[in-house]
Amino acid sequence: MMRKTRARAIRTSRVYVVPLMLSLLSLLAACASAPDHPAPNHPDWIRAGVTTKEEVIARYGQPDLVIASPGGDTAIYGPATSRSAAPQMEIPTVQAGPLGSATTQMRPITPGLDNNDRSREGKERVRSEIHIRYDTRGIVQELSSP
């Protein structure tokens, strides 16, 4: 009786363990292998070791942020944001009045560093944020997303 129970427990555990082990191995294999193609969010025209900084700037304009390092710069491009996404703020303004008096008024402003950037007019924008690492010669070394 004890042997039958033990044999049944072993068979039942194999039913669960084998598929679990196979799925775990396939997951590890997928993580270990490097993809031959860029991620879907990465532009396919940018190639490591080939594309230059000038080509990227010609297409996307100046980056939103540049991180300088001795081995080369990293340029960060963010997606286009809609003006309505930024909250509108009001700032107080003071205007000189007659006889040395002053009047204060609240004026609406739309915050954002990119709102008045004329260097980006007519340039393509990325769909999601990308980081491009260049070497000291200005050749793309790595393309990644955060």
C-alpha cells in the first residue's frame, strides 16, 4: 500500500515538475540569447558602428539631454509631448502704475523646455525615449531604451 502511494506521488509530481522545468529552461534560453534585430521601439536605421552623430542630428535635431563622458557622449531623445499634456501654470507679473504704484496680475504660461525649440521644426521625433551612446569619433556604439 505504501509503495502504491509513493509511486502515485512520484508520478503526480512529474506531471507538474516536467512542464515547469521545460518552461523555466525556455525562459532562461530566451534571456540568454541576444536578439539579432533591435527592439521594436528602436529606430531600425541607426546601426551601431556605422551611423554617425551628424546623421542622427540631421534626422532628429539636437538631443533633449547629452551626458558627456571620457569614452564618448550619450544623447537622450524623448518622444514628442503634446502641449495639452503639460499643466498650465500662472505666474504673477508686476506692472508699474501711475505715481509710483504697481499692479500685480497673474499671467498663464505653459511650462516645458521644448515649447519654443525652433531647431526641431521639420525634424522627425522618436516614438519612445532612446539613449544613443557615441564613441569619441561620433559613431553610434549602443542604442537602448530605459
